[in-house]
Amino acid sequence: MFVGDGRTTTIITANRNVVDGSTTFNSATVAVVGDGFLARDITFQNTAGPSKHQAVALRVNADLCAFYRCDMLAYQDTLYVHSLRQFYTGCIIAGTVDFIFGNAAAVLQNCDIHARRPNPGQRNMVTAQGRDDPNQNTGIVIQKCRIAHLRSEAGAEQFPDLPRQALEGVFQDHRHADRYKQCHQPGRMVRVEWEFRTEHVVLRRVSEHGRRGRNVEQGDLEGFRVLTSAAEAQPFTAGRFIAGGNWLGATGFPFSLGL
């Protein structure tokens, strides 16, 4: 386990980025490749800035990894939930474009998700789930989180829920899944209007509070559906989605296996 002295005291930082010759995968300030990795009270940071394009603060491609009271701070592609089962609680994730992305089975509980001011002409995109195989049980579950602009960078618009393939306008015969459950979403948060095929996009909302602005109710979008019963939402809980009952207790971190 990595144990810091606090998110404002223990900070691991770098600035590798795609514009200066790195790849997205290799730009990570910290890369986790060992199963069962735990971290608490640490900040992982990439200071490359919004004009340097992809610049990852934390990449996790290992199984049964968990993070508690950690900050992941960058701009584009902040948190790379690359693969396997991951859990985040009490964390802060801040970025501009696709700043929680990858093809893990990832659950975020009680986290603060902050959209930073993007470059002119850009929109904030919170999640970019990257599944390319319809048989994979992967996705990004965001539960009991607060989603808003970074207070020091007010003025940016927030546009969650758009998978990377939608940004490129390319869909194959696969399903992409982002799920928001019991989240507080103040400010101007909307889902982008679809301009391309969306029958393989899966967007599931259990409950949210405070979202306003245009297109607040968008149940008519292909692939988007509000889950109205506990039975429908259970597959996306930490207990079911990442089999949390088998391993989260050993982390010593707070967690909820249910809704």
C-alpha cells in the first residue's frame, strides 16, 4: 500500500504528454500494474496543461486495486482506468476532456469530480468508456458522487456521459457503458445531442440531484434509460459489478456494496 501524509502534502507529479512525444499509455505520472495495489492520502498529478492533449496522472491496469482520499489532477485523460476491477472512494478527480476513461470495471463512490476550464472551442467530457468487445463486463459506475466545475476555474460547461467512440463518430457492434447513480450534479450539465449511431451506447441513470439547463430530461436518447427499480440497478453496485464483497473489506477503506 502507498500511504501518504495527506492529499495536499504527498504529491507525485510529472508532465509527460502526447504533444511532447509520449503516448497516452506512457504519459502516466504513476502506473499501477500489480494486482491488489492500494493507495490512500496521496495526490497523483500531471501538470502538462490543457494544450498538451493526453497527459495521464494515474493509470491502473491491475486487478483488485483501490484508492482512498486520493487526488488525480490533470487535464485531458486524467484517470486511465485501463482494465480489470478498480474501486475509488473519497477521491477527487479533475480534468477537462475524457478525464475518466478506459476499459476497466471501475466503481467510484463518494468522490468529487471536477471539470476544469478547457481550451477555447473544447467541451468538458467527463467519461470515455473504451470497451470494444460486447462480451466484456466493463464500464464506469459513478455512485453518490458530486460533479461540478472546479471552483477556481468557473465558467466551463460540463458535458458528461459521452463515450470516446461517440467523439470520433465511429461505432462498431459493441456496447459502451457509463452509469451515474445517486449523484449530485449542480450547474449546467447536459448530455450532448447525438449526431451519429447510438444503438450500442449504454447510459444508465439511477438518481441525480441538482442538474439543470437545456435537455435536462433526455430519456428519448437511444441507449439512455433511467433505472427505476432497485432490481435493475443491482448489477451496477460494487457488490455485483466488481465482486466487492470478496475483497473490499480487506482494504480497510469505506465502501458500500449496495445502492
